[in-house]
Amino acid sequence: MGYLYKTHGTCSTLIEVELDGNIVKNVVFTGGCNGNLQAIPRLVSGLTIEEVEQKIGGISCGGRPTSCGDQLAKACREAYEASKK
């Protein structure tokens, strides 16, 4: 099982992130827009956390200050920091 991240301000409600060091290995979203949430995990698989943060961190959605991609960037960082403890 990977790291579970409760999202804030998005249609998706939960993100499960599995890392290999600082590399994204697997991502599973619960809830949200089915097509986007199948595409995003495929696009970020194999990227470093820093690359995910650069590419999709800070993206907003529908007038909200965050998005599923932005929440994933936060989830990756949080998972990585938790793994170092």
C-alpha cells in the first residue's frame, strides 16, 4: 500500500501515491473526472517529485485555487517527506 492523501478542494477525494525514493511509481485517484484521473497517473509515472511539482503543481480548476494535478504534486511531496521519517 502506498501513501494515502486526503485531497482538499477537488472533485477527487483521495490519492494513493507509491514512490520509489523520489520517483513516482504508481498513483490511484478516488473520485473525480474519470478520463483525467486515468491520464494523470500515466503521465507522471517515472517522474521525480520535483518534476511533478514543476509540471502540474499550482494548476487551478474551475475557478478553484487547486486542481487534482496540484493536489497530486502536494501528495507526492508529503509522501516523500513522510518516507524520510
